[in-house]
Amino acid sequence: MSAERHIDPERVIERARQVLEIESKAVIDLSARVGNDFVAATDLILCCHGKLIVTGIGKSGAIGRKLAGTFSSTGTPSLFFHPAEGVHGDLGAVTGQDLVLLLSYSGETDELIAIMPAVKRMGAKVISLVGNCGSTLGKYADIALDVSVTQEACPLGLAPTASTTAMLALGDALALAVMEVRQFTKEDYAKFHPGGALGRRLTLRVEDVMRTGEAVAVVSESITVRDALFAITKAGAGATNVVDPKGNLIGIITDGDVRRHALTDENFLSKTASEVMTGNPKTITPDRLATEALKIMESLKIGEMPAVKDSKVVGMVMLKDLLEAGIV
């Protein structure tokens, strides 16, 4: 059984702060070194007609996987390539149209050095993120970007910490600089994230979530409130739309309206829909974003809203349907 350890809270907090300060300084120092080489790397990525192949091993490989995802989701087709697999046939995935982004803090990673001659023979351009631009991998690259740090945050000076943070930060900076020059938009981003909440917020429209057909209650202005209530129940809705003889929307009656008035007016159910409806209700067109409908309904504190086209009811938007659609 291991000896019992006693945590010194002050020492733990001090260590955490030291790590954050060291890693923050590494990124700040890195920003001062961003210059023409970074611009050239950005241009090389933009001019690439193939894929961006990101490669690295160990901790750098973990950073590489993350960066490949960031590039892909921001408009630059990218994939992660494991260098150890490259010498056993996976180099077939690399073509002369591709651009290789290699990550190695030492710049002397054997697995990466082993595949570089083949990569260069294929004609692929290379960008390296290295701690020493004069290293083997720094010299192999068409453009070498310096990610060196003055010290690691590890108290033993062994575990890659500040160096991997700097590598990740510069990789992110490169991806987002490319994204901006591409004029990549929120709508573009949503195309690559259709299943996420952001994608749904930017692409889902009212027509995608509104209820239609028998799930929409519509009654004439001359019908009784009793029959209007039956129409609401039949549709499984929370309200009915009231239309004029031409089918144009002129009002709405909610089941809440029916309950409240029934408590104070015993003849309420016999009145006509036009007598009790809320006239000129708030509406939305089916081509508007579902998020717009949500904002309107939350601001007005309403649970349902007609979707209208050319003054005709084409659907009904329900607040609970919007919430279930996952756009929040």
C-alpha cells in the first residue's frame, strides 16, 4: 500500500499558476515572431490544389490530429497522417498536389525524417513547425516556422507542455489566418457541422420544423369557439388559426385563451371565432431561420406562431418543437 499523501492546497495552486504563466508567456513570445514566413505559409496553404497532410508523432501527433480537424472545419481539406505507417505503404495517400504540415519540436524525429525524401520526390510542398529551424526537418521544409520556447512548464523539464501549447497556438493561428483570407463564412462553417447546434442554428429554417397538414388547426371566422376548441384538440396543437372567407389569416385563438375566458363567461363557447380571437397575430415566413422564430417567440412569451406565405397559413411553429430541434 502506498504511503498516504497530504495535499498542500497552497502549493497546488502555486504550481497551477506557474504552469499557466509559463505557457501563456510561450504563446506571447511566439506572437512576436510571427512575420513574413507565416505569411508565406498561409499563401502556400491557400495555393494548395490537393489536401493538407498533417503529420507528427507522440505529443506532436496529438496536436496534429487536432489541427487537421481545425483546418478541415474551416475550409481547408485536411487529414492526419501517421509517419510510422508512411514507411509501410501509407505514403500512397500523399500526392504531388498535396501540402505536408509536419510537427516536430526537436526537428529530428526519426519517423518524419524517414518519409521526407519520398515526400519531396512526389513534389509535395512542406511546412514545418519546429523548435529549431536549423534542424533536419527545418531544412527539409519549404517554409519552417519557429515554435521554440524558453522553458517547459514541467517542473522536471521533461514533459512537453509549453512547447506543445506553442505548437497548437501557432497551428490554430495558421488555420484561422487561412480561413479569413478565404472569406470563409458562418454559413460555410455550418455546412461542415450539420449535426451540431451551430450548424442547425445557421441552416435550419422554419419550413424544416413547422407543423403542416392535419397538425395545423385552421378555422373560419364564423365558427363557434366550441368548434374551434375541437379543431385544436384534433390537430394536437396549442392554438388554431382563424381565416377569412378568402383563406387569409386574420387571427389566432389559443387553448389558453379558451380556458381563461370560459371561467368568466359562461356563453363564451357559443361566441364566434372572430369575436374572441387575437387579431393580427405575430407571424413568420417559412424561409426564415428557425432561430429567428425562437427569438420572436421567447421575446413575446408565446408557445405557437403561424407560418404564413402570401397571407395564407402554411404551417405552425411550436416552441417545444424548436427546443427539441436542438438549436439552443
